[in-house]
Amino acid sequence: MTALTDLLGIRHPIVCAPMAGVAGGRLAHAVSAAGGLGMIGARGSASPEWIAEQAALAGVGGTPFGIALMAWVPQLSTQLDAIVALAGEQRPTLVSVSFGDLTEPVTRLREAGLRTACQVGNAADLELALAAGADLVVARGGEGGGHGRDELGTEAMLDLALSTADRPVLVAGGVSTADDVARALGQGAAGVWCGTPFLTCVEADNTPQARAALIAADDTRYSRVHDVAQDLAWPREFGGRAVATPFVRQWTGDEDAMTADAKGEHAAGRERGDTDYTPLYAGVGVDRLTAETDAASVVRALVDGI
């Protein structure tokens, strides 16, 4: 047992990261049923109806689950309304808010009696999360997949959070194996927040083609390529680590020069399902993905021997 399992009422100190487009209600339920905590990743455009639908899937039978929001999106207030309105089996055990001004959303969630978490990637993020009153801090290093900062490595970010925070700290970034989990717990983390090991789960909302491409991948890049190609309004400081497809390799470091033709190429590739253009967000452990799997097997593997 750790501070995390005690606080959330779960068996294992494993949280499946809220990967938007991958981690929906089905995956969240499967992770939680296996003893971890599954998180639903809400896109910036997620509607109240979608949030309620996914929460209903995740919370079947009273299974604990979480929901994650992005602080910078214009729809945040509406999404907060939707989460606060959830009740009974649909009420989340944890709500994370990250990437932007945290004070108002964290305050509102805590006033509604909901536990909160914030992902942090540098000292300023950490200070903001602590001042906002987050119940949990997720110390994410640059090795992590998906969006976040690339300023500090996972070990350095964890050390900073543990030396500063007076509340449970989860570690994120490059956590792929039971050895990684044991090392994080040994360093003082209350648990781990990991997404990459769950990317090829059959309960995930990505496609079989995307899962096959992730299994075949062996390298990632941190960049703003997919955001720029899709004209997404992510703040510049939050790039994303994704599979290093030829398109990603071509434009990493040169995103601001991306041409309209290149954006059209990206859109056409996504439309026809070409995974060279699909945003395959993943951490440095992507090379450990060898086959389709299921959430229960991933959770078992992460806690094996711990």
C-alpha cells in the first residue's frame, strides 16, 4: 500500500495516463477493474454528453476511475460543469487538470468534493499546482509520451517534486516495466502515471492499424509537428512526444516553417488512415510494445514482484 492506493482506494499504485483519443471509458474501466486507476482523456472539444457517456462506461459497478482536462481549452468551463454534475457510479475518483492556469479549475473541483491532480514539468508548474491546492502532483519528465514539457528528465523532475511537495507525488515519463515502477516507489513516489504500456490494449479507442504501427515503432521525437500540421491551439511550451514517422522526422525543429502543402499532405494521410501521419503519441518505452494486449495483463506486468 502507498499514499496513492490509500487515497484512491485502489489495489495497485498504477494510474493509466489520460491519453485523449486512446483512453476512453472502456480502457479506464479495464485498468481499474485490474486494480489500478484508469483515466479518461477528454479532448478540448469533448462535449458534456461525451464526458457523461465515457464516465458511465468507466464506472460500471462502482469501479473507480478518473477524468483529465486541459486547462488552456476554451471549453474548460463547460467540461467542468459536466464533471461536477456527475453523480453516483459516474462520479470520478480523481480529476486531473493540466497545461495552463490551474487555480480556478482546481478550486472549483475541490469545492465540489472531487480529488484533483496536476501534471507538472518544471519548477513553475510545480509551484502553480501546489498553490492551486492539487491533492496529487504528477511529476512528468521529458521521456513521457504525449503533450508536456521537455525541460527536465523524469528522475530530475521527480526529485524536484519530492523535495518540494507536501502531498503525494506520482511519477510519469518512461515508465514501462515493473523495474521502473519499483525504482519510482523506492525513490519515494506514491505511484506511477504511465500511458505507453497501455497503447496496444484491445480496450483502447485507437484503431488496430494504430496499434500495429506502435508495435512496429522503435523511436520517438518530441516536437510540435502534429499540432502545427492540424492548426491546433496547444500552447507552444507544450510539445508532444510521438512516434518518429518520416513526416515527424522531416519537420521536427522546423515546425514554424511548415507549408500549406505539408499540412495538406498530413490531412490527406490522416484521412486515408495512413499511420505515417497519424499522431501516434508515445513515450521512450515504445520499443517495448511487442503485441496487442489487454489492460489487466499490463497492470499485472507492471506490478509483478512488487
